[in-house]
Amino acid sequence: YAGAILHIWNLINSHKGTLVFVNTRSVAEDIAFRLKMYFGEIPVHVHHGSLSREARETAETGFKRGDIKALICTSSLELGIDIGSADLVIQFNSPRQINKLIQRVGRSGHWIERTSMGEVVCSDIIELEEASAIVSYVLEGHLENIAIRKNSLATVVNQIISEINIKGKIDADDFFNTVKNTYPFRHLEKDDFIQTVEFLASTGKIWFENNEIRRRRGILNYYLENISMIPSEKNYKVIDIINKKFIGTLDERYVIDEIEPGSYFVIKGSTWRTIRLDSEKIFVEPFATAAIAPKWSGEDIPVLLDVTTKVSDNRKTSLVPEFVSLGSTDRLREWYAANNATMDKVVIETRGGENIIQILLGTKGNFALAEILSMIVTSITGESVEMDYSPYHIYIRSSRKILPNEMERIIRGIDPEKVEEYVKSSARRSRFFSGVFLYEAKKFGVISNDADLNRIRFEKIVDAYRESPLFTDSIRKLMFDYMDMDTLKDYLIKINRNEVRFDGRNGISAGSEVFLRHYSERVAPLKPTKTILDTVKKRLMNEEVTLYCTSCGNVRTQKIRDINRIKCPECGSSLVASLSPFEREMLDDQKNYDSDRTRKRISKNAHLIRERGMQAVIVLAARGIGPETAS
């Protein structure tokens, strides 16, 4: 990872203007931060959709003028923005999709009679193999098909309410025919349309009688909230209190889990310390220390079947394309010699209660199969299982050992014609279902956009609408957005025809270990030396903390190295929280202390210390570490 970043820096310095595309905002922030950490203040800026408009425009203007030599960016610069004279595009790690690489590299040499120049810089063998397959397809002129979702009932709802907001009333049959004449809805069933209209009437959004749909009071609010079909999520604005400027936004879920007074995070390529929070804003100040970039939701780009098919072809022929740099060719050849899975070979490996299934159905195909396997293994063991997946493997850990031949029988036993039934029956347990249902519920008008998610009894809402068009459309969206049902069906049919062979192995191969490491470490952590660790430990032991008894309110302030006894000296309670100076100030502020959020954090802090003792006190004293991260 560090070597890849150094290579990127050398490329930036040898060109006039460089766009460095990455796949997630977190990686963009991480690379920019590391470059500044290694080389000081350099003419490199970050550009992504969670930065303020002012920050993005400043970066774009500086790049056009030549004051900024490089922008570390996401898809925010793929389309529609004139970014001036970039003479090189760097793609950090695989772009995941063929179409994305073409679009991104096309941002360089963006004028008549010039050639677009791009280089893909990979941090490990997984990225290198995938990127090689994608570049091969680009040179062959192959493009991925664009998938268009069919019969989205949430979109029908949006259009009905938009229409009656303007016209007051519409004829149901006429509007159905209008909708059905559009390409995505050419197969829409009349029954689905009528059930959706009746559902809207039952929730008080419209009047529906005598085949006429009419506007009801309050429809304007829904129209304004849902004028776009783009998912909306509550964000917190990050405000620089020194310069009184809006920097960017963080997702609500990340803020709830990770941000509190005194915590540190990276945004705009720099570290910031949290001073205080309110209901919509995070007030911060710049602070020169190492920190971690935030996580934003919805960032993963799926790898489609086209790419995994080319990866399979390259593995079978051990092909190392000519465009791969000399230093990487040997690594690719070694990787091909590892006898990994191909499209006509599934590798199943077992170690204790762990199973790794190497199978190349792409991100969506493998997720669909992983969901089904999780449900089946859970029914066999009677306990829930841990599951993870990538475009090239599925990981399952259960309470009992499942041998390779047993897992093969389970996979062979899945009926290709019933895969949708399997998914529907397990959808509620899917890691993505809550987000999908929340989106649909907002578009159907069941949940308002500004609803406090912490106060919603989400499971009760799901249960209440289980037999409704809202639930049906949520399942359809889950399968379209996150699963490739057609690929899975076709592959299961090939298995039944014995066109796919299985290779069972006891133990986990070096190749699978590489997969596991790669997909558990999307952003490489800062790797400290022994000297750094000793320095950090010494600093932490000299930190001053406040020990606060949650039972009687007793307060003690002392350095960690001087703490001999954590239990409260007044009442003997072991529920004692360790607070930083920022948290101590928050404790003294009665308004802050009375908030549910503050009380929950202090309570979790105290329970963690009761369980882990001094170890927890030391960890909580580290910069940017709250009870959620520490646990």
C-alpha cells in the first residue's frame, strides 16, 4: 500500500496535471492524508461528493490554473465537470468495472487530436489480477451491459403523486397506459398497479374511487420531500470553527457510532478534532495527528460477471498481458500457479468451522448464493452463521465443521427454479434489507425523510406492511441492487449438468488467505514500528483522565500511570467511566449530560472498563477512540 502511494506521488511529479481516481471516499481521504503526512504540504487536493461545494470548486479552480498538480477523486469527477488540462489519469486499484475505467481514463487528454493516458496502480495481487482482466476487455472494445430495473413500484408511486400534485386528479386507466408505454414498465401488470394505488389510498396519501385518483391534503409535503428518486440519508455538516467554514458531510450512522467530543477523523485530506456536536453539525478544529478516514455508506462498486469470466480465462491460460509492468509479471505467474477457482471449477476449503468457497459469480452472484447458503447452514446447525463474500469467494463460519463434500451436496441441492423463493424467505435477515426497506418506505410515504431513526420501531413497521406492495417492491429492489439472480440460476443449471467440477480441500490455501486479508483490509492501517508503539504507550500512560462513578457521581482526576484502583473509593462500584478532558467538560455541562446520547456513551464506557480494566482505560485515552471503537 505504501509503495503504491509512493509510485503515485512519483507519477504526479512527472506530469503537468493528474487525476487519481479511487473507488471510495474513504480511500481518497486516506491517500491524500498519507501523501501530506509523508511529504508535507503539497499541491494535492481531495475531491468527492461529501465535501462542501466550496471545497470542490476550490480544488477544480486550482487544478485548472495549474496551482494544484493532482486531485484524488471518486466518481465525482467522472462526468459533466470541466477539469482542465489533465495529461494523466491514475486509477488506484482495480476500477471494478470496464465502463468505469474507460470513462475515467477519458478525462485525460480531453481535447482534439490528443490521446488519453492512464495507468492502473495496484496495491496487491487481487487488484492486479482484476485490473489486468478489465484492461484486456478495454483493449478488445468490450463493454458491460447496462442493467435497467423493471417495474419499480416506488417509481410508480412517485409519478402518481407528482401527477396529481399538478393536475389534482387523473384517470387510473389512462395513467396506467402512460406508464406502461415506457421501457422500464412495458411488462407492468395491471394488478400490481391497482394494488399500489389502493395501498396509497389506505395510507391516506390519495383518494381512489370510481377509477379516479385524486389529491389529498398534505400531498405537497410528500412531493417536495420525494421529488427525486435518489436515496436520501441524514448527514451532519462538518464546520471548521477556526475559519468558520463548512468542510463537508458525514453520514448519520457513522456519526452516531464514532464521533464524540475529542474524537479525530480525516476529511479534505487533513485531520480534525471534534469540539462539539449539535443535532445537525459537528464543530471541529484542525489538529496535526494521525487519524482514520470516515466511512460513508453505499460506496462499493460491484464486480460483474464479465470481469470474473475474463479472470477465469486468464487463470486457465496463465496469460500475463503485455501491458502489465515488468515487476508485476512474476507475481501474476505465481498467482496463476496457485490453482485457484475458474468458471468451470469451484474450490471448497474447510478449516474447523470455517468454509471458503472459491466461486466466480461476481459480487452480486456470490452475494445471492451466500445468502442462500447461510440460510441452509443455519437450518442445519440450528444456529446463525457468519458470512462474508467477494466477487471470487464466499466465507461461511458456523458452530460445526462442514466438510467440503457436505458443502458440495448443499450447493448441488439448491433448485435453480426456486432461488427467488430462497431469497424472499431469508430477505429480512439480509445485511442490506433494512436500508432498502427504509428507502422504499420513504418513497411510499410511510416514513418521512426527517424521521428520527433512533425512535422508530423499525421491525414493527416491516411486520405491519409485510403483505403490501411496499414489502414486495423492497424484495425486488434488494435482488436488483445487490444480487444477480440470472447468473446464479444459470450457474446452478450448469452444476446440475455436471459442467462444473468441485475441488474439495482440507485446510485453507495460501490463495484463500490472500482473499481473506484483502477483503478485510480495504484501507491498509498505518503500520507502526516498535519505536512508534513504545512512544504511543509512554504518551498514553502520561495522559490525564477523569474517573467518573456512574453510581454515586464521584470524580477523580489523575494520570493513567498513577491509577492503582479503578473501583469507586466512595461507594465501591465497579461501573466507573474514564473520561478525556473534552468528555469531562461535557460532564460539567448539565445540558449535554442530560442527553440520551451522552448518557449511553458514558454507560458503555463504564461497562467496557468493568470488563477489561486498565486495558480499556489505556485504549480509551488514545486520540479519536470512543467506547464504540474501543470495544
